[in-house]
Amino acid sequence: MTDTHVTKRPLTLLGTGDMGTALARTWLAAGHPLTVWNRTAAKAAALAPEGAAVAAGPAEAVAAHTLVVLCLLDDASIGAALEGIDLTGKDIVNLTTGTPAEGRTRAAWAEERGARFVDAGIMATPDMIGAPGSGAYVFYSGSRALFDTHRAALEVPAVARFVGEDPGHAALHDVALLSAMYGMFAGVSHAYALIEGEGIAPGDLAPLLSEWLGAMGFFVGNAAERLSSRDFTGGVVSNLAMQVASSGTLLRTAAGQGVSPELIKPYLDLMRERLEADPAAHAGEDTVGALTLLRRQGLPAKAGLPG
Ligand code: NDP
């Protein structure tokens, strides 16, 4: 006879907004004993029929289990919810979106109170949570020991990716990906604005845009290789001088279509700045060399981008 009984780790969740509720449902469905608390009590009470224990306050919720997951609006709401509450011996997993600095400060704050801490960045929307094949995952960083202890429970709502013991690194990965996403949104928005009023249906441009962005996806790996090797000229097939010259076409077309260039101009300006700084040295480069200008004087320098 085999013993198929597996104990599911109990946990507490503070914050049952849209994301917290989606997370809670996956733990309940997977059989994890779950205690929930939410500032607006009705949102936590809505999970009781699905098996959640509803705590009367955050202190009661935190006291219930060792593993305490936070999914609140922002870092300030963590301070508001946990002020004065005993965290000794707790394992705190912070799924609340924040900056790297907030993650580091919150980790020190938790450790001073006798808790272990990991910060996290959720790369998903609530409808992707617990949905197999949705691509949802969560970045974690901070206490490796905590992560290893609770990994099985953390993997229930979404794939877990540990990105190091610096508690700021989960947020940094999260924000890096979101920043790239908004750059892509900006370019796509500009493209649709250009065709508006020209009798070209957005739906006709859409597959062409998707295909083109996919084809240009090579830039991600290419930029990483060049930033690591600091070789901005080897194997270049679209040199900076040519790209700066043709950027004028983009700007004149925008002007001709009555479209503000504000979403694409900063990147074009950066390429021009790189070229004009030393045309002889930079004309034959890839555009990746322009990224070296992003770390401005006065901003803290850190390894990762060459100077
Ligand atoms: P909601 O606005 O739905 O929920 C916010 C939660 O924070 C609620 O539980 C709210 O309580 C609580 N809250 C706000 N202020 C305070 C406070 N001062 N004290 C105590 N509790 C407070 O947001 P989501 O659930 O969507 O987001 C939660 C976290 O998940 C955020 O950090 C968000 O950035 C992150 N996230 C969300 C994604 C999404 O697509 N929704 C995607 C990736 C990350 P109350 O109900 O009382 O207002």
C-alpha cells in the first residue's frame, strides 16, 4: 500500500484584491489551508465558502501560520497593515509590486523583526494565475532558505523564478521587463497613429506589426552580447550613421501625418547623440552603443551597462 497523503503547507494571505483573490483560489483549490485578511472585510469573507479561514485582523492572520504572503497595493500599505505586529519567526513573501529599494528596505525591516523575507514581482494578470499554459510566472529574490522551504506552495499559482539573494532583484527584473513592454507599446501606438485616417484598417496592420516585432526580437540577444563584450562594431549590418540619417524619414513622416513623435523621438535622439559625440568612432556601430548614454552623470553607477 502506498501512502498518497501529502500535507499541504498552510499559509496566510494579506490582501484579497483582484490579484490576491486569484492567488487565494489556487491555494484553496490545491488543498492548502489558507487564512486570509483584507482591509475591506467583505473581500476576504467572499473566500470563506471556498474554504478560507477569515481572520478578524492582520495580527490574527499573521499569527495563524509561519508562511505569510502579502499582496497589497504598494509598499506603504504593507507598513499600514503590519505596523506593530509581531513577525518573529515568520516567513514573509511579498508579492506587492515595489521598487528594488523598497524590496531591500522591506527585507531589512522584516529581518529586524525576526522574520525571513523574499520579495517578488508577479509577471501575470489575475486571469493568468493558476491557468496552465498562461505563461504566468513570479520573480523571487531574498532569502534562498525561505524560498526553498516554501517553493512547492509558491509554485501553485504560477511558475516561480528565483533571481538571487539580493531582495531588490525580483523588483528589478519585474521593472526591467515592464519597461521594455512599455517601449514596445509606445512603438506600436505610434505605428497605429501614423495610419489613422489613411483608409488602412488597424486590423490589417496588426499581423504585419506582430510579424515585424517578432523578426526584430533578435535585438534582445544581440544587445546583451554587445553589452557584455563591449563590441558595438563587429558584424554590424545596419550602422549607426545610416540609422541616424533614416531617422529623419521617421520624423518627417510623423510630421506629415500630423502625429506627435514624442513616443519614438527619445530613442532616435539617443542614437544621434552617440553619433555626434564622435562620428569617426561611432558611425559604424550598432545602435546598442547608444545605450551607454542612458546612465547619466549624477545617477548612481552600477555594473551591468558599460560606461
Ligand atoms: P487591488 O486594487 O485589487 O487590491 C489592492 C489590495 O491592497 C486590496 O486588498 C486593498 O484593500 C489593499 N490595500 C490598499 N491600501 C491598503 C492599506 N493602506 N492597508 C491595507 N491594505 C491596503 O490590486 P491587485 O490585487 O490587482 O494588486 C495587488 C498587488 O499585485 C499590487 O502590488 C499590484 O501591483 C500587483 N500586481 C497586480 C497585477 C494585476 O494585473 N492586477 C499584475 C501584477 C502585479 P481594500 O480591498 O481594503 O482596498
